[in-house]
Amino acid sequence: STISPTKTITSPPSSQPSIAPTTPEPSTKHRTLTPSNQQRVSRVDDITTAPSSTATATESSLSTELYGLPINPVTTNIPFKRFLEWSLLSDSDMVYAEINLGYDRKGWNKPGTNDVESWSYHDLYENEMVGAQGLGIDNEMWDCHINHYDGYWWEDIEHFGYAQYF
């Protein structure tokens, strides 16, 4: 019998995984104590796997504070396109990044290396703002996630109410 180089006979895919998982099942015998539960238990044996029905003060304050400082609400609005690899951007996103903001593949893939990132949003030229907006990045996203407020004077940080986050 002859074998055709363009046609390969294979078996249909199986609905079962072909490789067994290599990680063991989770165990409750060896749990790591975090700072929040170290204060509530005296021994590892006292930890149960049942969830608590009430949140402690430490757990409930995590949504608004971290290490005793308030959390800047802007930090939760992440410009996801900026953190995609260059090759995953659409053609139009590449145009915004390259033409309007001066990025190339190398600079895009290394955040913090493009000179435009040293400027706060309100100091960008109009075409740079258009580029940022074309990538879905607004002024708050730019200043927080791209510029990291480095383009602000301390007086500006205080004026806009950002000092509480430092």
C-alpha cells in the first residue's frame, strides 16, 4: 500500500484527556496562614474549610484600603490593550500606537521605554491624545497606568486629590 503525503488518517478526538493531571488534589492539612487569619486562630488545627458567614473588619476593608492607605479607584480601570503584545494588536491599534504615539514593536513590548509615557495626559499633543483614545485609554488610565503620575508636580497631585494614594 502507498501512503499519500497529503492525506493522513487519524482517529477522532477523544472526549477524555490524554494526560492525567500532575498536580495533587488540594489538601487542607497544610494551609498557609495569611496575616488576616493569623490573628484569628491560635493553631493550624483550628482552621476549618467551612467559609465564614461574616466578614472581619480586615476582610471588608480590603476593597477600599491596602496597607492602611485608600485604594485609588482609577487603578481598577486597566487599559488592557496597552498590556497586549504588539503582535496581538489589531492593524488599527498598531496605527494609533505607531503614528500617533510613536511606538514600534520593541518599544510597545517594553512598557516605560517610550518617551511619550513620561508625559501626563494633559501635556500630550492633540494627536497623541487621539492615539491614546483610539486605544481605549482615557486621561485617568493614561496618568495612572501609563505615566504613573510621573508627569505631575507634587502640587498637582495634591490639587487633584491623588496625594492620599501615595
